[in-house]
Amino acid sequence: MQFTKCIENEQISPFFLESLITARLTEVSTLLEQKENELQNAPQGTLRISKSGKTIQYYQITKSGDTHGEYIPTKNYKLAKELAQKDYDKRLTVTLKKELKFLQNTLRSYRWLQKSVTPVALIFEKLNKLRRPLIHPASLPTEDFVKLWQSVQYSGKPFSEDDYELYTSQKERVRSKSEIIIADTLYRLDIPYRYEYPLEITTEKGTHRTFFPDFICLNIRTRQEFIWEHFGKMDDAEYATSAAQKLKVYEKNGIFPGKNLIISLETSTLPINSMQVEKTAKQYLL
């Protein structure tokens, strides 16, 4: 689910596979090296398992042509586990080697593609500025896209006379000191956000209602939007129930934690801090 029209108007998302392929390559090669080292130190032979009634017996086969093997007594159960792991690891390494080769070839092909063709967003960026207004691009250059995303005008949730006057470093009014921490962290990390942007939500009863999420943030790299809800009074039973109800409504609308929803929590004895907020922001939004 996207929350703003400027993202929906893009016909193709950014192509950023290299970082994903590289990360997977690292995982696969690291695990493959680990398993190959473990196989060198594994016990000889293979494992045969026999079951008679409720009794399970294990046998170690070390000679070619032997179909029975040597019985492994209960006190040497560790050997049976090591032989079973050895068989699994041998099968695993076969798959890992195939995947490693595939990923290496894919990465080479991807890098060749990046050098050989003009990226989709750059096709529009390289056009004469007089020509650009005449074209609806499939994908905007990042800088243009961010400007468009930030240019959207909206009316947030109004403040009441009883609300405290709290402001971020950018002189934006918010409702809590914790929201100041979140807003200032997002600004410092150059993460675009909208504070209390109105969002039409379908309730559990099927009616429509306007929600004002604390923040809607943009991951510039992936152009994915995330709602960031901060629940600051979780030691208050009534407040916690209301927060749980909001999350249920979000789920009904395809908004899930980790997918397109960020949740931060605190109580009077467990307040959030800027380090915690920064880690969360980097995890989802950079």
C-alpha cells in the first residue's frame, strides 16, 4: 500500500539489485566456507537408521559395499548426530555452490547492464529542460522525486488549546518530546517525512475514517513509504488498548510492522532515546 499519489504515478521502481545480490553472495559464501571446514573434520562414513517397533537404532557405515554398518550404542549418540549433520551438510554444500555460481554470474551481468545501458531515471534526467515538461516519465530522477514527494500540501491534525507547545529543530510543532527526537533524527539523516499526514483508512466495520499517523517517511533508495507510529504511554492500560485497536485497523488496510509500518514504544520508566530511534530509522529508511 502506498500512501501518496506521486509514488503511484511511477510506472517502474528503482533498479537497485546490486546491494541485494552482494549481501546474499556474502551470506552464501560465508556459510559454504563454514560447512566445507566442518565436513573436513566430520567423522568417517555415513549413517543408517533402523526402526523396530518404538526402538530406533543407528549404524555407522564406513566400508564400501557394506549395507549394515556398525551399531552405534546409546552412549555414543553424539556420533549419530555428527553423521546425520555430515549428510545434511554435504547436500547443503551442493546447493550452496550452485547458488554461489548463479549469484556471481548474475552480479557480473547486472554490472555489465549498468555500464551498457542508461538507467531508466537518467533517461529523463538527460533530456533538455525545455522538453521535460512535455513528458510523463516512467521513473523520476531521485532528486526530482524527493522534491515532488516533499511538495505535497496537506492539513494535519489540528492542535487544541490544551496541547503543549513543543517544536522540533526545524520549528515544526509536534505533540511530545519523543516526537521531537524522531523528527530531528529523520531530518539529521536526510529522511523525508510528513508529520500527521491525513490518511483515509477502512475501519473494521467497513466505514472510512481519517487517521493522522505520527509520521509518514520515505525511503529514498527504494522509494517505499513507511508509517511510523510512536506509542508513548504503553503503561497506561486504556492507551495500550487503543494502540492495539489502531494496529488491527492498520492490518485490515495492508499495513503491517516491518512491511510498511514502523512502531516505537515507551513507558514512563522506559523512555526512548536518540540512539534507539536512529538505529530504527537506519534499519528501515536508509
